[in-house]
Amino acid sequence: MKIALIYGGKSAEHDISILSAFSILQAIYYDYYQVQLIYITQSGDWLKGPLLAEAPAEEHQLHIDKNGQGKKITPCEIKEDGIIVFPVLHGPNGEDGTIQGLFEILEVPYVGAGVLASACGMDKIMAKQVFQQVSIPQLPYVPVTKMSWKLNPEEIYNQCEGSLIYPMFVKPANMGSSVGISKAADRDELIAAIKEAFRFDYRVVVEQGIDAREIEVAVLGNEEIRTTLAGEIVKDVAFYDYESKYIDNQVSLQIPAKVSEDVHKKAREYAEKAYAALDGCGLTRCDFFLTSNGELFLNEVNTMPGFTPYSMYPLLWKQMGLNYGDLLEELIQLAKLRFEEKQNVRVIK
């Protein structure tokens, strides 16, 4: 069987995608699969690389735009009989439902969430509205569009300061890996933070800052949903931004998190509830804030979490007894099962 591993992409998380793809290539079961490399450049070109029967030795082998091994193709050319698509794409044009729509049109099985869950999970404003409907606790927030900000910025600042208190966190609505996120301690910093966030998206979330621990739960499954114990991000910095995560490595992971049994239970319940509300399938990571008095708030969900050696998602499942290779195999089988079930529904209709 052939796996089409799609990685890279046009988003700001391009390099993270390559790291995730390289890690996956080290652990996939080559006794059962060959892996077709499909690289999307930052300019949006699709390149078909070599067909791998073993793990690449070095990460630079995945840069097929630079090593001359890539052949330019159209996205539709990924379709082959018996192929399963594994999109290891983070951020816009990768985990926001757009490429999932392509896979649906091509009628190919693919790993991860479908169009609806990907789109809603990626968009922080839409996700918050969905979670609000199913009564999952969240921090107060103010949604901001670029148009409303241009028309009346003073009204936006007044709205933020009228319903939130400093510090506030400002985030692009559609971005991950802490790209474009800033902390604002006053009006001047809020203005700068909103401008920075608008560099990455035309919709922005201004969220109440809070003194809290950050814990995460991994979710796996289609109709039958499985969750892990929570893991904790232990920071050496006040704000866990992009550089802290991937460049300076100023964080460590505590797995499982040193929290009460009740917190573990509640986090897993909220994670399962959020997953079901989004119509999730395949995988998701749910991120929470935990206050000193035990209050738990859902921060966001990530329908294609990082798969680097330092990533929380595979490490959480490893702690539960599911190693990296077996986790990949489960995701592939879940993709096959969902595809077969959809085909059966179409036949019945």
C-alpha cells in the first residue's frame, strides 16, 4: 500500500511541517507501506518526490525543491488506486478544511479531521462559538475583524478594555504554533499586538490573559473516541511563543501532568465533548488553562498537532502505551475505515 505524505505548505508553519514529516518517516512501517513524498513549496507549487521504501537519513532529503528530486504536478495527480493521503500540514491551507475539501472531491482516504472539523477547529472564533453552545468553559474574548478595526479602532479598544482586563493575548484567528500571538499589558501594546496579528489573518481574537498552567489532552478515534491523561507545558519563559517552542526550546513537557485525578478526568471529558461537537475524526489535541483554584478553561483545539520529536501529541500517547509507529498505524486505519463508511453511505443514498 502507498502512503502519500503531503508536507510543507504555504503557511507560516511550513518548517514545522517538514520537521513533523521527517519524524513520521522515521517511524512508519515500511514492511507494509511505501511512502510517496509530496512537497508543497511556500509559493504553493506541488512537487512529487521519490517513492521511499525506507526512512530518509537526513531531514534535508525532504527539501526536494532544492535537491532536484521534485517533479511539478497538479494537486489532482496525487490520486492513485489504493493510496492513502497523510497530510502533515499545519496552519492555513493545510488544516483549515481547504485541502481536506480537495481530498473529498478526489475521493481519496486521508488521515485526520474532515472539512467541517478542520475549518471550525482552525478558526479560533468559530471554535469558541461552537464550544460555547455545548457549555465548555472558556476565557472571555473579543473577536475583531480587520474591517471593523479600520472603520473604528477606538471602538475596538474600548470594547476590549470594557470587557477584558490587562494583560490580554492577541491571536490571529487562523494560525497555530503561537505564530502571530502577542501579549498586551496596556493600550499601546494592544494596538501593536492587533497590527501584528493582522499580518497573518484578517480576523483576530483578543483574549483575557490569565495566570494559569497549560495542560493538553490528546484525542484519537472516529465514532469511538479515546483520550489520554493530560500533559503539562512547563515554561522557562513567561509567554510560550513560536521561538520558545521551536527555536530556543525554553519549555519542557511533564507527562502526565502533576494534577489531581479530578482535573485529569474533567480535562478528558471536555476534550471528548469538544471533539464530538466539532465532528472530529482521526486525531486532535485539546489545550486547556488550569488556574490555581482548579478552574479549567478550554483554550483551543489543534486538528493536526505537531509530530516532531518534541511534540506533545505523540508523547501523550506513548505514555498511554501506544508507541509512535503504532500511533501512525492507527491513524492510517482510522482513515481507511472512515473512507469505507462514507463510500457505503453514498451507495445507500
